[in-house]
Amino acid sequence: MTHEKIFKRKDGSQVKLSVWLYVHENKSNWGYLMWIKECGSDRWIDPFSDRDYVLRIINPKLKEGIKVDAFDHYVSSKEILEAKLELWKLIKPV
């Protein structure tokens, strides 16, 4: 089961977080993916694999001292938890 939640940022950009819960061999596992939409754009992009975004935004930031680009730079653990809880409410047994 999956659930998507969009978070709006102060600069006008948006982050779409897709969370899912799956069960395998009687174990439950959570996962998530993330896309961003820049202010004024209609396109959702993966900030880790979109070549234009990486060359235009990430590479210059890496030169300023950020060691590694990570999910933490786009979405907080609180936002991930919020999306997971929404999914749980949708699938929670009655």
C-alpha cells in the first residue's frame, strides 16, 4: 500500500513524498521516495538523478562544503513520519 503527501516550502517549491508499507515473510517494512518541484515549474524531478538539477543546484552547493546530498536536505524525519501515519490511518484494521 502506498500514500503520497506533498509538502509546500516557503520559497514556493514543493516536495512530494511517497511512502509505502509492505509485508514480506511476516515482517513489515517501510520505504519512501521523494521528488521535488521547483517554484514556477510544472515538473516533478528526482533531485538525485535529474542531471540538469544536479549540475545546476547540487554541484555548486557541494563546492561550498556540503559533504553529501541526502534526503535530509529535502524532507525532515517529522514529515516522513507524518506521511507514514497518514498511510497507517488508511490501512489500519478496524
